[in-house]
Amino acid sequence: MASSDPILDSINEGVFTVDHDWRITAFNRAAEQITGVRQRDALGRMCCDVFRANICEGACALRRTFSSGNPVVSATANIIDANGNRVPIRISTALLRGQDGSVIGGVETFQDLSQLEQLRKELEARYTFEDIVGHSPAMRNLFDILPKIAESHSTVLIEGESGTGKELFARAIHNLSPRSKKRFVAVNCAALPDTLLESELFGYKAGAFTDARRDKPGRFVLADGGTIFLDEIGDVSPAMQVRLLRVLQERCVEPLGATESVKINVRVLAATNKDLAQLVREGKFREDLFYRIRVIYLKIPALRERREDIPLLVEHLIAKFNRLQEKDIAGLSQEVLVRLMDHNYPGNVRELENIIEQAFVLCRGGLIEPQHLPIELRPTDKTGVTSGAAMSMRSAEVHMIEQALKRNLGNRQRTAHELGINPSTLYRRLKSLGLTTPAQDGRSKKR
């Protein structure tokens, strides 16, 4: 094959071909620019020596095509360019056939995703806080106030359903606080009976009971100068509530078997999946303790209350599991996204993470499809799925547009910009979906 092909060189994507011995037989100009390897240096070399990709050893897309005869579309990988830099790429492969139809090699096209990855990082920087992901108004409000809360030393109560990420918020508060160089100590108050919880929290002195052969510092002492996180505080017994109240009032603990109290300098963050105010009304939680821990109050929204965050969370989880499992899953099919947007998530973000993790186990590459989902989210019959998916897509679109309009105070021009569509397209979608057109449309301003 000629060393330079005007047609290949006119293509914006990188293109190269190999023979049966995996030696490069064609290498276009875009491939030169992406890899930093000159065409004359690439021709005749083994493709793995030129690209040094993370999939070359065991998950080569072109090798899969040679084995199965089927093309690979939109797989992702990382290569190392001539300067030693990691370059993310999206690749597609196919067999290369001669005039008689026989296979004479393979062809691979690849696209540089560096700019796209940088854009994604910039977007994630805007929409993430530590490991907390979201761009819904509820999450943005929390992001706005977390740094201010972190600067203070006040006790914080974090309420939210199981799986909403209460400990992530607690860790974010600690990591942003002046106490960040000291310990963050987490205790699940619901996991231990009273006797064990007492010794864990307050510690004990040698000889306090039969097996106490030496002193053991409690979690409050271990967290001295830092932060203690009391998870599931709504489950502690009335007796333990009294002990905790004393710690918060006097800022000291008394280990089991001790004759003197130990002064502590600890910030207390508490969390619960219960309505503590309701427990107080029912007489199941002490009112004085409630007001001691509820100096600052954070309510973490359930995932069903911020569905517009689901695509961003999915992107974050796919990137996470690609990294952990060394896979190259490109994303979700449209039908899977519809199903995830329509699900109610009683387990919240933790449930969504489990769904994506299971899909990674079943999906070998490319896109996550419905058959990779848990059985309760898979299609049951073709007719039902089609109509259900269509209705789900419509409801998801309505929700996304309505939320964007609210964020932009009804301004259609700004809303269209946020959604990445033309204002006239947005206007047509508003009419098609039967949504009320806001009074302010971005073309005129009230004076």
C-alpha cells in the first residue's frame, strides 16, 4: 500500500491498517497528529509498539474483529503518544478485504477524546463536591453552603434516606474544615448493642471488666482535634442518648472504669435516615439531645427528587468502574437510560451504583444494554417495552425541560443554551409536549 494516501489524509479521524502479522501498512495524517509518530516511522512496525494502548495485551478491539469477523464500534482506550502522554481515544474496527473478498488485514479508525475528556472534567468540577455528584438545584444549594458549614465548629445533623450519601457529605465537611489534618472517625450507632457502643465511643480503663487487660481509648478521644461522625443516631437507646447529651454539653468523656473525665475537642456530625423531629414528638428521642445535635441541619434529597442528576451520576460511575475493572464500557444505550430515568430508586444512589456495577459484570464492552440490567429493570415483552419506553422518554424530557426553565427563571434563550439546543427547537418542544410557555422568553426583558 502506498505510504501516503490523499483520501485517508483528508479524514479528520486517525486511520491505520495492519496486515496479518499486525504490521502497519497505512497511517494517515490525523494518526500522525494524534500519536505524535511520523508516518514513515509507523509503517512496517507492529501496531502495539506504535500505540502502546492499555488494551493491546488482552482486550485489543482489532483482535476481536479478526477473531469474530464482526466490527467493533465506539470502544474506548488510552494510548501513549510519542511524548509519553496518555491520550484517550474512541476506536472502531473492521476487516480489510481484497478485490476477491479475502481478508488481507484490518482497519482501525480512532478519534482523540482529549478535549472531550477535559470538558467533562471541567463540567464535573462544576457539578461535583468531593465524591458527591449532581447539578440539580437541590444539590447546587448544598454545594453552596457546605464550605460555610465546614468553616464553623457547630454540630451538624444530616438527614436523608439510606443510600443518599450522608457520610460523603460528612467527610466533605471535615475535609474542608480547619480540622481536616486531624482524624475523621465514623461510628455506626445502629450496628452495636449499648454495652459495646458505650465502650467504643468512650473507651475503658484496664480492669474495668474481665477482659479489659489494658486501656482502650474511645472514638471520641481518637477524634480529638478532628471530627466524629455518629451515623444512624436515631437508633440509639434512651440510656445512650443521656450519655451523648452529657458529652455534647460538657465536652468531656468518662471511660468505663475511670475516676476522672477526659476533656475532648471534637466536632460532632450526626446522621439519620429517620425523621428525628417526629421521633421527638413520639417520645422516642430526647428533645434536649435533638436540639443539641441540630444546630445546623442538612436534608439530603432522595435520588427520585433529583432525577436530572442521574445521567451525570451514570457518567461518573461508568468512569469509576472502567478504571477499577480495566474495562472500556462506552456508556448506556438509549433504552437503558430511559429505564434508569424512570426507576424510583428506593435505595437511592447506592442502588444506582449497584445497578451499574452489575451491568459491568455482564457487559463485555461497547454499550450497556437492557439485558445487562437487574431482572426487575429488564424488558418483559416487546410491545409493553416500546410504549413504556416512549412514555418514559417523554416524561424524562418534560422533567428535564421544566427543571431547566426553573433554573433560568423561565428565560427560554438561557434554557436552550443550557440544554444545548436552539431556542426555536426548545419552543417547538414546549408546544409539542404541551408545556406552558413562560412569560419571559429571553427575547424581551421587563423594564
